[in-house]
Amino acid sequence: MTDPALDLADFVSASPTPYHAVAEGVRRLRAAGFTEQVETAEFDTAPGGRYLVRDGTLLAWHSLGEPTPLRIFAAHTDSPTLKVKPRPDSGAAGWRQVNVEVYGGALWNSWLDRDLGLAGRLALYDGTVVPVNVDRPLLRVPQLAIHLDRQVNQGLELDAQRHLLPIWGLGEVREGDLVEFLAAEVGVDPGAVAAHDLVVHDLTPPARLGRDGELLAAPRLDNLASVHAGLSALVEAAEAGTTVPVFVGFDHEEIGSGSATGAAGPLLETLLTHLAGGFDRRDRIFAASRALSVDVTHAAHPNYLERHDPHHRSVPNGGPTLKVNANQRYATDAPGAAAWHRACLGAGVPTQVFVGKNTVPCGTTVGPIVATRLGIRTVDVGVPVLSMHSARELCGVDDPGYLAAAGAAFLADPA
């Protein structure tokens, strides 16, 4: 595996939730010399690298000390999963289960018959927030045996309320059991826990795959592959010192971005206004700025080629893909595409183009939201993957390095 792919595997393993992805990102930024900008403190305008954290969202930048056109790398930290409900303890017929709801557009069947961990955070009555990660087999969503559903291979039908509840043991159901268990895991008094944000996560580690080891199988490639590349690109662009590079990993993209820490919220606009020198200067700074919206895209699926436009297919290890949509589900336009191609040429990185088939509507990204909210020219790109929104996805081992290199060139481009 290439070094960037190996490093991506480590990043994914350290990041079962957005909160853990942010913590791992902060660890890497600190190692590169970045320091924290506390959100409630006066904004530091001195030259240098800074980062700001709000829950599952991370912003980082390298200031030159004066208002300068901005280069932005925008990704998201969340992934489709199963989230634990506020009253989690459930069960039937002697089984102990956990109440969950679907987060985002998850492929439900991909969560069946997997050994699952549980991670997130516990919020205490005193205001303390404690991270938690049970990184060992704890839960499982068992599928019904074929003997009890002889037609299952002709069409699997799942009811999210009844069929996706994980089991986590045997015995009598007692309210408070799961919280007590997790409190013991992190060494806090269960009576001190007021609330929680918890999701399940696949425990199968990332792995090299294929005849020549040319593929990477891992959970949460959507969109930790982009977060990982963005952090690397930011550090490299900061060393160039030609622009003000900015990275943002938003939370809540998979559920529409409509939150205080999502792309539709105010965090990025507030930061960029500071970097532009205030409201009086920001219009002309924003007009000269560019943003890269980075999210995975669809690799051509060999078993379902009829779902793809035959002239705009993407393949793993062909380089990151420019994403185009006439209805602005992706924010790319021609000048933005030209800036992307210039970055790829400068970095020596191949690139591809994805356009959805006319009869198969595409998804969307944070790109149109960033462009609409800020008026900054935005380009949508991403590495091609198979099994998007599955509990486990697949990409090429060369593409993480390609994306980081092209992203760094985009962030450092003063033109």
C-alpha cells in the first residue's frame, strides 16, 4: 500500500465518529505546529497555523497576517451509520438489544451480521463531555436465517424499527444498563451522565485488497478519505506560504448540513470574515477566493454499468474526479474546473470527470451550500469508490495520495 493509503487507514481506524475524527485531526495539526483558536476568545490575526473545534466540526487555516484571497478545502466528518436513541435499552425473548435509528442514507443490509463497536461521547451534568470508544465486538444486527425466509434472495425487505436493532447480550432488560456499561468504560459515575451521542461502527480493520493489492477496503471512506487528504493538503500548502489555505471538515453532511456545525451553519462564514479583515473587506476577498468541495464519487460498478453515463465513468487509481451537474447538485463551473485542472497539472496528478446518467439522479455535497452561502466559486471533486454508504467501502490505494497532492496545489495556487 502507498504511504498515503496506509496513513489513511490509520486515520480511519482512529476515527469511528466525527468527534474522534476531529480529535485525530487536531493531533496531526498540533504535530505540524498549529495552535488552537478558542471560539470564545479574541480572534488571533497573527501569521501562523490555527485550528478551531466545535463538536464534530474542525476548521484550520494558515494566516499570512493580512487579508488575502482564500483557498478553501471543504469536506465532512460524518458517515451513514446507526445512532443510539436517548433511551437505548430494549430487548425481547431473553435478548438484550439497543434502540437505534438510521443516520443518513445508510445501506441497511451492509450492517447485518457484522461485529460492531460503539463510540461517541457522554455529556455530564456538570458540562463535561467525555469521549467513548468501545473498540471491540459488542453489538451485532443478526439477519434472519434463510430457512425462515425462503424468498430472501429474491428481495430482502428490512423495517428500520424492527430489523436493525443490535443485540448485545442475554438477560433481563433494565433501563440504564447501556449507560452504566459505558460510564464504567470511561471511569465516570453513571449518575453523572445526562445525555449521549453514540453510533455503532464496523470493527473490521482497513485492508489492502486485489490481485496486486491495488485497492483499499475500509469503513467511512465517505468522507474520511477527503478529511485526511484535506489535512495533509493544508499542511503542505501552509509551507508554500503563497496563499491563506483553509480546511473545514463539517459535521452533519449526510443528513443535509442543516445544523450549527453543518455547512449551512455560520462557522465557516464567521472564520472567513475574520480572515478577510471584517465585513468591510470580505466582499472583494471572497470574490477573489476559491473553494474545493471534496467528497467521494461513484466508481463505475462493473456489475451495474447501465447505471452510469458511458462517457463519464471514473475508476480507482485514475486520480480524483471532477464532479459536474447541470442542475448544480455539484457546484463546478468551467472557470472552477480550469482551476482544478491547473492544480492537477501542477501536482502531476491524473484526474477524471464524473457526470451522472440522465436517468439516474445524483446526490449532492457541501459544495452548493458553500457557494450559495458565501458567493465563493466552488469546485466539486472526490476520489471514486464502490459501495458508497455501505458499512465498508472500496477505493484505489493511489487515489488518497493523488487527492492530497492536487488539494495542496489548489490551496497554494495564487492565480
